[in-house]
Amino acid sequence: MVVWVILIMAIAAYQDLKYRIIPDRLLGVGTIGSILIWACWGEMHWWECILGAIVVGGILFLGAYLSNGGIGGGDIKLMAWLGASTGFIFAASVLLLGTILAFFYGMLHQRWTQEKSFPLAHCFFIAMLITYIFN
């Protein structure tokens, strides 16, 4: 599952940086692959997957609502997928670290480009790698 999650997150980060969109097709393929991997070699209980998707996706959805769309739908779906694929604990750690990275990246990005919006998926990808390495 680790290689699969890294692959999908890397593609999502690239797409978000280059085109400012995370394709639904990518997340659909990611979901199907995660279900197949979980069905064959799953180490988590089904409720851990559901909890991860609902809580982590829900937190980002709430953030998008409170920021009047400051967080894109692709980022919400990506993190909900990560929560479903890896469980609540791992995905919540990625969300926390990714938010911290996004804060610092956002400050630098705004200073360099004068733009207020920026892609988030690469922050979550880096946070996922750091969380995996130090977990």
C-alpha cells in the first residue's frame, strides 16, 4: 500500500503544481487500487478507513467552507482518499504537518509572486513522506 499511496500522492502533487487541479480520474483510480490492495492484503479494520476519510476530509471541507473556498475540492478529496487508504492516525498527522508546511510555503509564495492562492497537494505530499519516514 505504501508504494501505491506515494505514487498517487506524487502524481497529485505534480498535477496540482503544474495545472492547479487534481484530476478526479486520478483519485478514482487511487480509490479502486486502494480497495483492491486493502481487500487482498489489508492490515486495517474497515472502520479505520471510514474514520480517516470522514474526519480528515471533513476537517478540510470545514476549512474550505470557513475560508470561502480557500481550499480546493481536489485537496479535500485527496486527503479524504489518504485517510481512507492509510487510516485516521497517519492521515491526521499528514494533515497537521501539511498545514504547517503550507503556512510557511504560503508566506514565501505570496512574497515572491504577490499571489494569494497556491496549490496545496505538494505540501501534503512532502508531509506524507516525512510522516512515513519518521513514523
